[in-house]
Amino acid sequence: MFPQEMDVFQGVRTEKESPSIADSYLQTFAEGDTLVLKEVEVFSAPLTKYSFGHQIKSIHFGEFTEFQGMALSDFLQQRTGLFLRQYGPGMLASLTMRGTSAGHNAVFWNGLPINSPSLGQTDFSVLPIGGFDELFLHFGSGGALYGTDAIGGTIHLNSRLKFDQGHQFQFATLLGSFGKWNQQAQYGFSNRKTATRTRVYKNIAENNFPFKNLSKPGTPIEIQENAAVQQLGLSQDFAFQLSDDQLLSSAFWFNQTEREIQPIIGSNTLDEQLDRNLRWVVDYFRFHEQKTWNFKTGLINDLLSFNCIQNMTSQFFLIADLDWEISSLLSSKSGIRYTDIQARLSNYNAKEKRLELYQSTNLRIQDNLKFSLNLRQFIYDGNFAPFTPSLGAEWRLISGRKNEIKLKTTGARSFKIPTLNDRYWEPGGNPELLPESSWSAEFGVSHDLKQKNFRFNQNLTYYNMWVENWIIWLPQGSFWSPDNIREVKNDGLEYFFDFDYNFGLWSFELQGNYNLTRAINQTDISENDRSSGRQLPYTPAHKAQGLFGINRGIWNTYLNYQFTGNRYVGTDNMDFLPAYQLWDCGIKVGELKNSWIRGSIGFQVNNIMDTSYQILRLRAMPGRNYQINIHISL
């Protein structure tokens, strides 16, 4: 694995080949940090370069194996310790990070922000795992790095291509309980100059699972109806090395999801929803000995049709930045992002132009002490969002080949501008709304221990955050309207660990995480309001996850556990949903191969104990279920 600040390219070049643009770029970094790196040549954006002091977790393609074709919400809920408010399997799933709301988390695809400008958030149930290759989770405030919405955290979805791989074909299918059938096929070709890949998928789920009908006497077992989901998509990735110092890349993603909206328990509504998303981005890179220019343009079109009522938004982006290695001690990145937004919704039309100026600087005082300073000014339709700085530092307290202890700290400001719905909804929109603003600080320690047969890594972070001008919708006579009413104080602990041990032909893996989250409302909105000093609704104070795996040769097996604590239903904390625990297990026979084909087959059991639980009140979730995964590569 490369160090965080070195994650720029990936892929291997033989010593006999001539140096590429990537080699010279990485060599610049290597000289500055006196590190010896492999020569590589396929591009990936250096996401973590200016993030000293921040908590960032990277997840790559191999960790998605048993989730191929499933929604990103399923993976995040089961494997990361994050909490998503899910309205049922395949239904709306909104993420909360560090106790913030769904709109306080920014989501990026290949460097483009994809949160809906009208709703201000992303539905993670319509993002299939097969639509990207790697995932980065940035915990905590990132407004100075990424712009609006990045108060609680940021999700990055990236595509990756490799040069000089020849022809490649892959096919994957998943068969599961309750009418689940996911299929994906991809073809790729690359030589030393060109890389291309085409990927298509179709995912189906009937979601006709049994559940207890709590609305009827005796809570009889019934079959869930009107909850089917059908999804199809296409992605096309391309990269071309124009010359030794120029690279052009492009990514295209079309995704369509048709859903029957699962009714609450006791209801028989027959709502339907269509989500159609088109995303396209083009990057041009020009490499110099100490500088890298990046010019990016992109387009995002989103259609949401609920019961045939259509709402459409489009975003067009122009982005340019310069990354400059000024010296071995100092690096800088300066940039500008322009966004043009158009929205045509059922009850209003709106246009908006946004401009962002950003500056990031790294200072390496010595090998074991590093600082990142990030600054951003965001302007929307002539309005200035709060000026957004962040300062982070990392101090390598103990450094050795086998043992390393690192201290990290960050102080940051972040913001969220009001959504288009907040300002223009008819009736009730409030164009005078102020941006939500947050101040946060965090302190963390990481420990990495490496021995001959095992590796142990752990991270502990304490954070404290204050969010002002929190926007909520309140009744105003015959309609509802938003206002900057609330203030919320968030603090908590995050703990992650990974342990790997090798013993002969056997290898053992143990990983886990724990999140303690306190998100306390500080404001009563009326004389009769009793929400001040209470935990925000549907924000569990405790969330934990752990996985134990055993591998021997081509055989792999795992046992996964997740715990979600009580969630209050209302702002007064008088009623709550009980905590629940879920167990999953699986076995995989991997890397079965001969001279021209290789593959794997896996079998999983989810919710082994057949636990009856609800993530949100009166939203039924499936009990014990099974699935088979098959992967074939040519």
C-alpha cells in the first residue's frame, strides 16, 4: 500500500519500458519524502494528499465481492459502522455521519458532487456497488476541501482503469431470497497508451419477504407487497495517454431504478418511483516536473418521477486546478469550480450559478510532523457562503519498521447552503434562508503494529461539532415553510481496528468498529416544545460492527456482526425503537482457474438468527435470507 499522500497512480511498468508521465510525477513525491515506490502509470486522483489530520477510510474492489449488484446502502450499513435511515430493502436510504442529517454529507463521483441540488442529499439505495471500483469515507468536516454539504462527512466513489492489461471479460451474478437476481458483465481492453472498459448490469428484487403485521391483532405473519425494485445501468470508462506528459480520461454512468414504494405496516398504498441518473466527466492532465494541471468538465442529469410527477435537475461543471510541489517541504493546490444548475420541478423552476475558489497547502516541517491548511470561498447567485478554513496536523510520535504511533488533529469550518426546495418551493419556500454553518474539532491516535506473521492497526478519534442555523420546516398556517431555527451540538468517539494473522496455510482476519454519537438539539422551537437537550430522532447513540474471517488456500469464510442501539422516534425522546443485533456469514471458493478462465463462487446467509427489527418505525425489514454469488473472468 502507498502512503496516503502517494496514492496518485496504480499499475506496474516493467524496467525495460521507457518512463511514463506517471513515473516522473511519482518520482517528485518520492524524492520529497525519501521513499522508494514502484513505477506505476494508471491515474487516480490524490484524494488524501491535503488531508493531514483527517480520518479517511479507503475500501477497494475486492472488499465488495459478496455485495456485487447490491445497493451501496447495504454495504455501508453492514460493514462500516455507519448508520443509514432505510425505509425498507431497496427503498430510500439516507446516510447520517457523526449525528448529522442526510443533507450534511457530501457525495462525489470521480470528483463531481452528485447530491441533488433540489433535495440536498443522495439516495444510497440507487447507487449499485457495480457502478464504481473504490470507495473513500471521509469522516468529519470537509467543507474547505469539498464545498457545501460536507459537515458530517464525505463519500467518494471512483472508477479505476489499468493500462497494459490486454483483453479482459468478467461476468458476475447473484441469486438470492425474495426474488433477488443481479447480473453484471464487463469488457475491458488496454495497452500502454489506451485503456477502456464497458460495464452493464441489471438488478431485480421482488422483496416479497414475510413480516409481522403489527397493525393487526395477534401480529400475523404476512407477505410484503408493493416493494419490488428493478435497476439497470451502463458505465463506460476511457483513458488515453496523449504523450509522456499528458493524460486524457473520461467516465460515463447511466443508472435507472424503478421501484414500488414499500408502504408502512398497516397501509396498502401503491406508490411508484422512477430514478434516472446520467453522469459524465472528462479529465485532462498536464504533468510537469514539479506541477500538475487538471482541467475537468462534467454533466449530471437527474430525473425523479413519483407517481408520474416528474422533477428534473441538471448540473454542469467546469473545474481547473494546479497542484504544485514547491519544495520537498511545501506543496500547494489552487483551483476554481464553476457550477451551472437548472431545475424543473412540479411546482417551481429555478436556475443557479455557483463559483468556488479553493486553496490547499501542505507543510512538512520534518519527516514526522506535517500540516494541511485548506481554504474555500463559495458563492451562489451572488450570495457568499461562510468563508471556510480547516487546519490539520499529523505527528508521527513513534516510527519504526514494526511499530508506529501517529497523533492527528483537525479544526474546521463547514457549511451547507439552502437547497432549491428550501428556497423556491411553492408554497412555503424561503429565499432569505442563511447557510447552515458548523465549527468542529477532532483529535485522534492511530497505532500500526507489524510483525512477521501478523499486522494490527487501530484508530481512535474524538470529535466535537457545533452546527448553527440548522434548517427545519415548520407549519405556517395552511402550509409548511423552512427557517434557520435549530442549533445542534454533536460529539462522539470513533474506533476502528484491523487484525491479520498468518499461520502456515491459514490466515485469520478480524476487523471492527464502534461509534458513540451524541447529537443534542439545543433549541426549543415553541413554548410547548420539549426537544432541547434531547438526542436527534433516528440517531443511535451506539453502533458497532465486527467481522471474523478464516482463509486457507482457495477457501474463505467469514462471520459478520452488527449492533444498532435505540433510536428515538420523536424530538422529545419519549418513544424509541429497540436496539437490534444482526449476524451474517458466508463461504467462498475463490480463484478457481485453468489456462484461460478463472472464477469464484460464494454462499451467504444474512440475518442468521431471523431477527425481527425495524430501522425506521413501521418499515418492515427481511428476516433470514440467502444468496449465491458467481464471478467468472476470462
